[in-house]
Amino acid sequence: MKIGLDIFFEKYPPEFKGKRIGLVTNMTGVNQRLVPTIDLFHGHPDLHLTALYGPEHGIRGSAKEGEKVQSFVDPHTNLPVYSLYGASKKPSKEMLDPVDVIFFDLQDIGARYYTFIYTMAYMMEACAEQGKQFVVLDRPNPISGTAVEGNLVEENVRSFVGLYPIPNRHGMTVGEMALLYKHEFGIDCDLTVIPMEGWNRQYYYDETGLFWIPPSPNTTGMDMATLYPGTCLVEGTNLSEGRGTTRPFEYIGAPYLDSYRLARAFNDKQLPGVLARPISFIPTYQKYKEVACEGVQLHVVDRRAIHSLKTGLALLETIADMYPYDFAFVQHEENQRYMFDLLAGTNELRNQIQNGQAHVFLEQCEAQSEAFKIQREPYLLYK
């Protein structure tokens, strides 16, 4: 198979000769020989690269989650790097003045919480407003393009971890998502998608032959990415989601848990495709930094059988039932909003988990997921 970046350099550079080019990318922007996208554009005789744009975690991936990133001059190319995760997440007119066309080359991980797809949306909006062309160099959805899980984000809880009504696991590539944004969500920019060749919707990333480059510090591999549509919800609670360990979003724990009791209770639910193992860990940063935690590691037994969201909710509901006086959802200190609601895309799920009614939410999700499958169908580029 070939990614959009390689297809572009085989066929398209003459069409962009003389145009000033901006590039939204990071360390995942490489070709199949691991040559950086920045170097390929900067060194090409027919392409005039004039500006770089970095998403969350920065253009080199060194910033932690949620950490604001400053604009700077790239020492390797002497080009300006405009931060899309700093003072503003939407590029200003001044940030787009140096370019005629924006190329987008970032590796997404297939869950609606991941901010790269909203960086793309805001850049598309800005391109529409400023009359700039927008080109997506498509890359695989690492957890396949078949499974769709979850609810559609309700309007009153939309944010940069859920900006549009899409499900927790959307099953789309960034190129397909850009087409959805344009034709369903009204971002009417001058859009071109350079599709991949040879990618099958059934493929997980490790079946493509491509090198996995973590798009952010905690995106460690396929098990993490497979679990993430469910276990990312842990961020909105007083449980550690395993940040500061070698297995983020696979390790879930807290000082108040009994790892053996929790593993037994979770495994008794006999969820498809997953098993829990009792563990102890000490996070090096974030929640419970340098504090001993007990919990479980979720092991993916069969990634085509697992329902990631159901897995995450089952674990949260089990803990809420076993530790009703310890388990809690975390409110933001400044605005008292629940981060969990933004991740969940609804205000209702918190109460359903605490009342043992997560199955009601999952039943409601089925109709919404099916509706999304129908909505996305015209924009799917691969079989």
C-alpha cells in the first residue's frame, strides 16, 4: 500500500509549482522510508514551502497533553512554525498570509477525543474564510475503518475533544473526515484529498507494513489505540488512566483500589476480546504522581471482537459499584464543568454509570452509531 504523501510526490508536485505552501504536520509526517514530510517539501525543486503549523504536542511531539505550545522559528529549515495549540487553536489571517495552499499530514488514532481532527477542522474553516486551498495527504485509521462505536456529541458539551456530532470510534481516515466536514458540517473550503492506494478498511496499522510513530507521548501502540475509545473516559475521573507509566490507557488504577478484587469482578463480566490482570504501579507524572496505585491492565485478546467503549464503561461501572465513596468524577477548578461530560459527549452518562445503568446508554448509542454509518457512507474512499 501507499500513503497519500507518497502518492502526492509520485504524481502531483508540478500542479503546485509557484504556490506558497504551508504544512500542518509533526513527527508522524514521514514517508514509507521514514523521510520527514517537512524535508520532502523543503527540498523539492518545484515546491515552495513557506510556513509550518504544529498541532497539540508540537511539531516535534515534545509537549505533554494539554500543554500550550509556542510559535517559533524551526532551526532546521528557518521557517516560521505557527502553533495551533497555543493562544488560539484556529489560525489567524496573519498566520495564513505567507501561504496559498495548506497541506495536512498528521497521523490520527481513530477516536473522537483526539485533537488532530479538530485542528484539521479549524484549519479548514480558516482556509475557507481566507480563500486558501486545503490538501489532505491521507493516512490509515490505525484501529481499522470498520468498527463504529458510541454516541454523537450533544451540542451543549462540544469542545476540542468533541467538536462535532461524531461517535467515540468513528472508523474514518482524516481524508474521509475532511470530506465529511465539508459536505455535512458546512466547512466549505477548497478541499483536495490525496487518497492512499492499497489500504483496506479491515487493516489495523500493524497490518499495513508501515512504521508506527506515536502521534503523541502516550499513544504507545495498537493495544492502547484499540482500548482508547473506551479508556480515554477515565481521564474525567479520579482514577489514573496510566499516564506516567509505560502502558497509558491500558493501566487503570488508584490508591484506593484492590487490584485482585477488581480484576476478578471485571473478568466475571466476560466481555468479548479483553481480559484484566491485577497490577500495581507508581505514575511518574499526572494523577497520583509518585504514589503507589493498584488496578488492572486491560489486555486485548481479540481486537476484532472487543467493543472498546463497552469495555471502558464496564470497568468504570465496576469501580463505581465497588468503591462508591472513593470513586468520583472530576470537576474543572475554574468553570466547575465535568471533563467527563466533554469526553462522553453528554451530561447523562455520569449518573448512568453511578446507578449501574451504562447498558441503557450503550443501547442508545446503537441507533446513533448506525445513523452515523449512513451519514459517513458517501465519503468513504476505501473498501
